[in-house]
Amino acid sequence: MQKRKIAWWWIAAGVLGLIMAILAAVYVNYNKMVVKPNKKELETSVAPTATPTPDPLAPYSILLLGYGGANHEGGFLTDSIVVAKIRPRDEEVDLISVPRDLWVKIPINDEETVDKKINEAFSIGMNDKKYPNKKVEFTGKAGGGELAKKVISEVLGFKIDYFASIGFDGFIKIIDNLGGIDIKVVRTFDDPKYPIEANIKDTCGKTDEEVTALTATMSGEKLEDQFPCRYENLHFNRGWQHMNGATALKFARSRHSPTNGGDFNRAERQKLVINAVKDRVINIDFIPKIIPTFNILSRYIMTDIDFATMNELVAKLPQLSEYKIVSIALTDKNVLTNGVATTGQFILLPKSGEDNWEEIHQFIENKGVATSSAAIETQN
């Protein structure tokens, strides 16, 4: 009996040691991806105030950003912008898709803003060399996420608490590490012009003089059509599809399909990918993949969610898996309208007027139900 007790003690000690080793590895790797926002100095004359007791059921939100990375053109332009607003009291998660072509004002110093597409906010925050006079909280490694949070919060009408950003290479590796994901494709579609990153500068056999002439006389899709070797054709069949990381990225990024193209359809596909990743993590035996996954995450993800906060969020995962997901997309079928910038770029503007976000705030508060007569008519 004594020997049996000793044996069980050693087994328990071994299991505890393994758990501690896993936690230590997760902690070390997780902290590698946490970026701390630069803080402006507090005025010493301001008297400290008591911190109110936090509401355990208060809503909180996370900005999810996907960008190309160093090996892609426009490396820090955010190809994907999704805000997850978790509302524990209602047991619901709002997944809000923000189109990258939305025209906004982005602050570049204490007094000056620039009119840009919203997908440039993260890039401007990450570029201290080109924009050296930004507010201190929009500088450093966390500057991109903090600036994107600021701009997108103004559009949506509520404070965004956290951000997490990931490059395309990390996206591919994480999904492959999970063994792929399963997605139900709503309808069959082709995209004849998905960019091949390795060929993005290829002249497709044309001389420098021919390229110069074409660039001077054409733009947009007409110019793209002159360089077919830069693109590949994508095809996705309707129904359940098992996708590896590279295929899932193409599915999420595709935007040139004649039947399922554009940023709005792409936003819906990105939500399908997010849900598929969530389902995969919940349904598989994730424990053996924790350390490899965090090794990958630490190289490709930036976030301002510290380890203690992440522990709290992870503890809520079993509850979150039961929450209802409310999908809200800002499109030209509800609160946005198409426009053209002075630079000639295609842009999206609020139906109620440039920089007027009130109708969008109400639209989100109503969980994607239009309120103004113009938006209701378009939505119908």
C-alpha cells in the first residue's frame, strides 16, 4: 500500500511538473507578442480618483486586424478589419465588419488629420519615421493598433478595449497547426484575378516603355487586365470544404469574383473563417498544440492584451462558445454610399454625410437594423 501511495505521488508530481512547464512556455511565448502602448505623462496636479468596482458583465471589445506583412505590397495596410463586441449580459457577440475603403480622418499630430481610407490607420501608426509628430500613444510597436482603435471607435460609436493584429504568414501557419478548418461555402464562385505575390512586379513580357505607356493611360481594373501573369484563378465549390492555411487565406482575401466579389462579400467570408477557427479550437484536442501554436503566435501576432487579461478571457471561452453571434456589416446596402476621393480613389462614405457617424452608431446599437428612411429603402 505504501509503495502504491509513493507511486501515485510521483505521478501527480510529474503531471504537475508538466502543467507548470506548459504554462511557463505559454507565458514566455505569449509575452513576446504583447506590445505595451506608450503613455503620455500624467499631470502631477491632477488629484487621484477612486477606481470604481468593475462590472463583471460589462461589454468589452476586441479589434481584429489582418495585414500583409513584410513580403506583401503595402505590408501594414489592413486587409481585414473586424470588431468583436462581447456582451456577457445578453450572451451575444457582435461581429462588426468595417470595409477597408471607408473614408476617415486620421490624426497625424495634435492638431492635424489626413483624409485616408480606414485601412491606412494601422500603417500610419506603425510608421514613426514618416509620421514623427503623432501623439505619443500612437507611436512605438503598439502605435498601429492604438491609432486603429481610436479611428474605428469614432466610426462605430463605442470604445474599443483591445486589439490583435496578425500577418498573412502567421494566419497560414496557425491554421495549418490546427490541422486546417472546415467552412461551409455559401455559393460556388470563381475569382480570375487573385494576386500572386511573387509576380506582383512582373511585366508579363512587356518592355519598360510599354509598361510606362500603359501606366500613363490606364488605371484600376483596365490596367490590371494588361498583366495577366500577376494573377491566378481561384475556384470554390458550394458546400463544406476543408481548407489548409493557404486556401483559407485566399478564401478570406478574394475580392474580384464576378458573382461573389467586392469587400462586402469578402467581409462575410472572413466571418466564416473566424467562426471556423473558433469551432476548430473548441472541438479538437488542443492541449498538445498549445506550445507549437504559441511559438507561432509569438512571431506573427501583436496585441495589447496582457497575459493576466488573456487568462481571464480564456477562462470565459466555454461560456462564449454558447453565445449567439450577431453579424453586422457596414455596406452600401445600409448606411454607406459609394464615392470618389479627390485622388480618384474609390471610397465609401456615410449616407448621412462625410464624417457624420451618428447613423452608423445607431445602426450598430440596433444590431444591424437601419433607422433612417434612406438607409431602410436601400436595405429593403
